[in-house]
Amino acid sequence: MNDPIFPRAATLSTNRFCFYHCIPTSGGSSSALQAAANNQDTQALLNGGSLIDAACISVPEEKLPEAMSTDGNGRDAQLEA
């Protein structure tokens, strides 16, 4: 694949690629407690609870090393837009 975060990967799921290469522009809960509460709501079965669709932007090239790991599996850089 020639990917800087996953140098040994031949294939990669879209979800995994986006987790390490993209930054959501909006959404999310204000705290882990709030996210857990949202996911317990019956509406979470219909709307995803604390998971909402939001446009994403690519991680800037200079920030990619923050998502790289020594084992080649990537790491959560916890980047914000």
C-alpha cells in the first residue's frame, strides 16, 4: 500500500484507514461519561448514540508521525480539527 502509518499492510479496512488518517470536523461527546449515556438511550439504536456523521479532513502531513507506531500498526494521535 505504501502507507506511512501501516508500512507492512497489503490491505486495510476503510474504518481503520480513516481512524488514523482523518480528523472529524465536528461531533462527538463532551466527555466519556456523556458518550456512554448517549449510547444507552433507546434512540442510539436508530441514530448511533454519540456517533454522528461528520465531514472529515485529512491529517496534515506534518502530523502523520504522531499516528505512527514502532510496530507498524498505528497509534491514536488524538488529533483535533
